[in-house]
Amino acid sequence: MIIVLKAGATDREIRLIEEKIKSHGLSAHISKGTERTIIGAIGDERHVDPGVFEGLEYVEKVLRILKPYKLVSRDFRKEDTILTIRGQQIGGGTVALIAGPCSVEGREMMVGIAGKVAAAGASFLRGGAFKPRTSPYAFQGLGEEGLRYLAEAREATGLPVATELMDPRDIELVARYADVIQIGARNMQNFRLLTEVGKLGKPVILKRGLSATIVEWLMSAEYIASEGNQQIILCERGIRTYEQATRNTFDVSAIPVVKDLSHLPVIADPSHAAGKVSLVEPLSAAAIAAGADGLMIEVHQQPETALSDGPQSLKTDDFRGVVSRLAKIANAVGKTLGRT
């Protein structure tokens, strides 16, 4: 249930509500808006009488959240969540631009690409140090060595780093280097992993699973939020259907649907959705027009020699032109694209 406090509620009154919630075996999650403070009472609330809270003079109203996801729902927080990470914004009037190679292949390569995407206006740098691959014989990433190269690229460009976490055993290692932790599509319902990143104080990109429904996706986000971390960025990256013309089927409708259901920012990964470099720009344009808060685009100096996902990677020299054209789409919907 949601307890909406009257304007001007004091810190002491908020603490009293929190203590009362915990006395009923529920957990309390506090969200302070511009005008009101709302407190979510999370847990099995079936046997808790709302009147316990409604009778308090500093409580405006009590609402039950009927959706299975509570903390990430638009019912819990009416305002859009806007994240600021090392000075770069995700949400609000900005379309964040997260760019870089699928895999970190070497120091010179990583620093070089970082410089190119930064010059083109990227907001964040992406690159995989641990790579989940369909084949056990494919390149699996450089591990900590790759993380060090990402950190060097951040020092050289100032771009915050987003990289994937696959295993709870690597969480401290990855968190040491990353500014944003990515949970890939194959791990969207790895609930142990979601619980662990929920305990971190770092932003998390949660990619939609290969065949996940929107409710399943939001429930996975709820796992993270329930552990105290509401710095969550949802990423639509295409879902598996019977269609074989593209790598995945890009569900552009998911962007406005999720933004209606949740206060969390939503970004799109047109590279993985398309699987073809020629489709990256038009899908990016569609995502911006649909209301996406950001784009995650794969960029490589020489896609033809990339160790992973070369066919869907833009060349560094082409990236600037794509950004310039997409900026016009962003401006048309009242937003700005790229670095803040």
C-alpha cells in the first residue's frame, strides 16, 4: 500500500510511519517528491487495516497498489525518475547516448573508440569485459583486464562507464570499475543476481529478457528496487519472435507502455534489436520518437574484425553523422541528444 503524507510532514512524522509499517512485518520505502512524501508499505499487506494509517492527522490518504510490482510502478511515484551519473543525465529532457564496442578487445582499441564517441557527443561509454555468448568457444571477454581498459578510457574522456555483470561472484570487482552495471537479457530473471545488485548503491541497466513480457520485466526491476536500489534504467533490446529477418523483434510499443506503467527511465538498444548495422539508425529514430530516455549503440573502429557483434556495429567514422541526424529527431520531440 501507499501512504501519502500531507504537505509539510516532518521528518519525525515520517519516522513514526516507518516504525508503524515495520511493526506490521512490512518494509518501508520512502519517496520524497516536490510537493508530497509518499511511503510504500511493501510485503503481505492483506491483513493490515489501512485505517491504522488513515487516522493519523499528517496522512492525506492510503492507497493499495494492485499491481504485483510496487516500488517501480507509476502508482508509487508519479514523477519520472531522473538519474544523474557523473554529471550525465538519464531521463527528463535528455536522450542519453551510451556508445562503444560490444566487447573490450584491447587498451588501444578501447581508448581510441572512447575518444571518437566522446567527440561525437556520447554521454556514456559501454563495453563488455565479461561476455555471455551462445557458443562456449566464442570470445568471452578479457575480464578484469577489460575493466581496467574501460577505466583508462573513462579517465581519458570523462565518460561514465557501463558494463555487464553476469555472476554474483564478480559483483565487487565489476562495481569497483563501473559507474553503471548492466544486467543482460539472459540474466533478467537471475533473481540472485538481481538481489545482489539491489544492495549496491550503483545505477543498473536492466535489459528485457529474450521472451519476457513487460510485467515479467517490471517484476525483475522490483527485485532490485525491493533491496533498496531504485536507480534502475530499463532497456528494450528486442524480443524473440518467429521473425528471422532481424536478430530480434524491436518492440517499440514497449517504450510508451512501460513509461505509462512505471516511473523508471526507459532506453533502447537498437543494435541488439536489429542485428544489422543498416537498421540501427531508423530504429534509434523510432525509439526517440516513442519517448525513449536513451540509446545504447554499438560502435567499433573496424566492425569487420570485431570479436563480437561486428555486423550490428557502427563504424566510429559513421557514428558522428548518425548522432547529428538523430539529434534532429530528439529536438522535434522537445529533447536534446547526448552529453549534458
